[in-house]
Amino acid sequence: MNNNDILIRLRYALDIKDTDMVEIFGLGGFNTTKENLQKMLTKLKSTETETDEFGENKYVEECDNNMLDSFLDGFIIFKRGRQNSKSAEPQKQNLNDRSVNNILLKKVKIALSLTSEDILDILDDVDVNLSKSELSAVLRKEGHRNYKECGDRYARNFLKGLALRYRAS
């Protein structure tokens, strides 16, 4: 699952409009236009006759790790407001391809004010059983001795569970 897939699934799950997505990117410090956003959300047509069901999707414009991180930061601000703190700007963490799903879980948890129990319930709604200790390991800071990488399966099912929870209501 690439960053464009994450954006599309998050947009669908939480029913976020294009104008709101442009605003969210802006709040996160990345300026984009509605046209560029549409390019990030548009898949390229496959020229192959055989398509691999589990292959990477290709998009007109790729969303890199920094863009996704800016979107997630902006989403927190969009949902909860700016944080009034004494430190000027929080330091940006270096987002690598392996930790994208962990950061996604952490930041969506913060933005939607979810507890660990809520996340476990969301995953349980899509028949994914995860223990509290496994979730705690996924939510830890990278480099911690108990840190565990979040796989695409958990991230995909978390976004699917969000869609079930937030689109049904």
C-alpha cells in the first residue's frame, strides 16, 4: 500500500472533501491545489492486459513521505486546532517507507482523539485481533526496544474499520 492509497482510503473513510483536503495539506505546511490533489487521487490506466491484483497502484502524481506527513500533521490541526506550546515548531521526524503505517496509526489516533481501546475495537470490527501489547509496540517511537513495525495488513484494515465506523453514522 503506497501513500496515495493511504490518502484515498483515509479520504473515503472520513468523508473528507477536496477543499478540506487542500486546507489540511496547507495546515501541515504543504501548499497544493485542487488540481494537484486530483492528480494524487487519480490512478494511471494500466496498459498491461494482465493486471496483478496485489500490485502497487500507480498514480498521476505520487505522494511522497513528506507530503503524507504534512497531510497527517494538518489533519491533527484540522480536527483539534493548533497546539499552543512554548516550543516554536516540533521537529519533523524522518519518515521512511517502513514506518509510514506506524505514523499513520499514531497521527490518526491523535487527530480523532481515539484511545487504544477504540483502535482495538475498530480492528475488531473488521475481524483483526490484536492484543494491547502488540498495539502498544506499534505505537511506540521507532528505535525503542519494544517497537514493532506496523504492516500493510493492519493499516489497511484500520482504514477499513474507520470507514465502517465513520461512514455508517
